[in-house]
Amino acid sequence: MGEAPSDACKREILAEIGVQIPKPIRLLSVDYRGSFEEYIMFIFDGGIFTDEMISAIKLPPSLLEFKFAPQEEAVELLRPKSARRLAPTLDALNKSGIAYLENQELF
């Protein structure tokens, strides 16, 4: 409570992988899920990681590796719900609006 979604994005990236990003560039998509546990996911464009940012990545003990992947490969690597959210979110990069989804489906 009391934290803007863009500030939460910055905080979570720092907490999860140890990288400080500037303020997110813009909101790309919003995904509402309203079944058993209701939540709203805001997905921001965090910009392009510099070499310095990439070298600063520190994975939590539960993760062994990371990689940057093109969309086609990322869809295969992600969990199904995250994979369904990926295409509309990335499509929003080339548009002036945002993608609004409900349960990972474009609305």
C-alpha cells in the first residue's frame, strides 16, 4: 500500500536480481486475474540493460542461470501463463497504447 506500481517494479528488480533500473520507461500491459486469487499485474518497459547492469545481476539461490532470449524462444522457456502474456505485452512496445489482458488473454 502507498507505493506506485512503477516504484514497485524498480524495487522488485533490485530485490530479485540486484539491478538498479531508472524509472520504468512506460507501462506496456495490465493483466487482471480474478479467479481464486484476485490480482492485477502491471508490466513495464524497464529499458535496455547495459553491460554494467547485466554484470550486476545476482540470481537468488533457487536460480542457476539466466539468459536473454528472442520472443520465440522465451515462449518455450516460460511457464504457460507467462508465455500467453508475452506476445501482447511485446506488441505494445510498437504501439502508443497499452495491452489490457484478463487472465493472460487480450481483452
